[in-house]
Amino acid sequence: MKKIVQFCKECVAELRKVVWPSRSEAVASVQVVIVSTIVVALLLGLLDMLFTEGLRLIF
């Protein structure tokens, strides 16, 4: 039980060292992730469409 208590104390101490992002930084990061996800999804969809049509022409 003593090890569990020590572990929890160390976790709390480490979490106090964390520098959390501000709201504006978090929003900016989320926007980058959303835009990147949409761009990659569109790119993969376009490639899928091209490969599908290419295979239809061959077969």
C-alpha cells in the first residue's frame, strides 16, 4: 500500500511540472489537426478514385 501512495504522490508532483497550453494555443493546435486531417482525407480519396478508374480501364 505504501508503494501505491508513493506512486500517487510522484504522479501529482510530475503533473505540477507540466506546462499546459493556453486556450488560444490549444484552439490553434486543434485547427491544424482538423485541416491536416481533411487535406489527407481528400488526398487519399482522390488517389483511391484514380486507382479505381485506372483499374477499370485495364480490366
